[in-house]
Amino acid sequence: MAVRFRFCIFVILMAASLAAAPCPAPAPRNPEGNLLLPGVLGDIPYKGDLTLDAYAPKGDPRPAAIIIHGTRGDKATHIVRLFEPLANAGYAWFSVDYKNQDDLKQAVSYIRCPGRFNITKDVMVIGEETGAQAALELAAGGGFTSAVAIATTLGAPEPKPAVPVLMIHGGADRQTPPDPLQAYCGRLKNCKFHLVPNGNHNLENWHVDQREWKEEFTSFVRRDRRGLWRDIAFAHPGGFDLLMDGYIPEGGGPFPTVIIAHGGGWEGGDKVTYISPILPPLAKAGFAWFSIDYRLTPYVKNAEQLEDLRDAIRYVRKNAARYHVDPQRIAIMGESASGQMVAQVASEPCEGCDVQAVVSFYGVYDFTARAGLQQEKLFGPSPTAETVRRYSPIFFASPKMPPVLLLQGTGEGLYPGTLSYEKKLTEVGVRHDMLLLKDAPHGMENWEGHPEWAHYKAKVVDWLKATLH
């Protein structure tokens, strides 16, 4: 009896050991992946000759998305527009080739096998065209947290997933008209329908002016997760995507918000340069922030740059609910070249782009006092005195402006111009404050490592809290 008991215990322990053992690592036939995104493992066999592509980078485990293509193409063609948004939203993703629904179930089992991929239990399923039907059927069977159906070709019987569903469909789709699909979405427990204006049946053919579908998609897949949002397209001048990065704090919100434009002499820089020292203090203080790209000279003039900043303000205000921000507590912040931009935009009322506070670091406020300062690049060949004056914020300060905070180092050439602008704000009755940093040079990145100047961060945070209360 004792021997039999010990044998039973041995069998149970062995079974438990085998159950706890991680699944074998994937064996990609194409370790270089699809070359569209770094880190993709290509052609991983999961059932006979059927393969999938996988993006599951190292680090903290990620939620996962399983992508199912339609009748055209394969796992690396017609659904590739989804790869980068998923990666930027913090997802691992798996794009599957298959023949039938049983193959897809086998792929799901392979992907979910413990320890094989660096993923959490949070798994969504995404399908395109006929793959949308397959995705909805999988979601209806349970085990998924959400589903996305794009350019859906719906069959019978209707799947009825109980999880949240996003349906994205072309408004001009003649193959599967949108009205019946929108009605189907309405019959589901939790479904949002997004119509792509004039969009046809093919995801890959939707145009840049129809790009809002990608913003809806990104918002849905991120759900209510907070933190950093990368590469949000906020405007499309001339068909070119202007991008911003955003940070959304934890908590209920809505949060006060700062829209930040980088410096760089109007001709250089981007959304991650020059302004990086101020981003952590804003985040830690509970502010949402959005750091923007804008078009640069000599390809555009200052007027277009100002319009890019206005478009960023309009975008944040329009999408306030999506990003948990308060549309009535928006500040704009600029430094150097963009110090001029934020001061000028705040001086000129425009529909949908009003703000409640302005922070300007060492800006240029009077071009008439700085003859030749990139004036042809900014305003065109041989600009007139009237044009130069037109884009000088010092001439447009008015009591209708929101409160202004000026920050300036005394050890650089723009110091006298800031003093002149501060005097003008006083004369016209604009509520404002100014912080001077003794002997500090141009550029907040050059203030790092100098404890005698570091207090500017607390000043900015405290001033914004008081102003955007």
C-alpha cells in the first residue's frame, strides 16, 4: 500500500511538473520577420504547413492581438496597416494564415500556450473582410477581451460576442454596404460603429483624409490604459501626417493639459527634442501633455507653423473625452522659436483654439528689433516691415490674452527682448509672471545639471496648477 501511495504521489508530481513547464519556444522559418517592424518573427509553424507572424518583444508582458486576414492576400499583406498602431499602443500581435475556423482555434491555442510568447491574458481578436466574421465568431466563443471587425463581410448565423466590439467600415463599400452592418452592431451588447467617409471595401485603399479610422482603432485598442501615447496624427496638411506624443495620467480626470511645441530656430527639432526636461515634472504633477511636430522652414513659412499649432489645439479639444482631458483647462508651451509661436497664437483669437494659459521660454517677441533673423525663411523673399510686424507678438498683446508665464536666462541674447515683452504685457494689462534665471544660457536642456536653475520646473508646475485650477 505504501509503495502504491508513493507511486501515485510521484505520478501526480510529474504531471504537475509537466503542466507547469513552459511551452517550447517558437521556431520561426524567417527570423528576420516581415521587415516592416523590428522584432517580428516570421513564418512560425503552428499546424502542419500553416504559419503565423509574431511581434512579442522582450520586457514587460504585453496584451495581445490576433489578426485574421480576409479572402485577399495573406498574413503579411492586406492587414499590414494595423501592425504599427498595435505596436505603438503597447500590444504584441500575431498575424495568422489559415484555411478554416479550426485552424484559427489551433493558432489561438498555440499563441496562448504558457511561456511561449511574452503576453498577458488580455487578448483581442481583429479581422478584416471575411476574416472579420471569423474574428467575431471566435470572440463569441469566449476567451477574448474585445474584437475589431474591419470592412466586414458578414455571414450567417450572426456571431453575438458579449465583449466590446469596434466595427470600422467604408461608407462607399458597394460589396458589403454599411447600413446592415451598422444595424448588426446595434444588436450587439457593446458595439461601436465607425464609418469611414467615402471609404471603399479595401482597408489598404483608404486615403489619408479618411485616416480618422486609425485614431478610432488606436483609442479602442488602448482602451483606458494611461501613460505614453506615441505618434498621434493630429493634422494632415497637404496629405502629410503631423504627429504628436501624449501622456495621460492615471486617475479619473479630466486632466489639465499642456500642448508643447519644440524650438529649433523654426527650421529644426521635433516633438522629442529640446523640451524633454519639462515632460517628467508635468507628468508627475498630474498634467496630461501633448508634444507636437510642426512643419519647418524653409518648406513652409511662419504662418503655416502657427496654423499647425492651432490644429493641435483643435484636435486635443475635439478629442478631450478620448484622452481624459479638460477642454477648458488647456495651456500651450513653447521655447525659443516656439516661444514666438505660442505667444502669437495666444494673441490672436481663433475658433476652437482658445487656451487658458501660455508658458514661453526665451522666445522671440519682436522681429522688428532683430533685423535679418531668418526673416526671408519665415516670411518670404524681401518681407515688408508690415509683414515682419505682423508676426511679432509684442504688437498684439492685449487684455483678452490668457495668463502668461515667461521664463528667461539672463546669460543669453534674447534676455532684452523678453524684458521688453514683459513690459508690454504690463502696459496692456495681461496677467503674467516672469522667472529670470541668473546667468542661464539659451535652452532648458542646457540648464540640466545646474541646481541653481532647477527650480524653474517647480515654478512652471505651481504656476500652471494655480492658473488652470
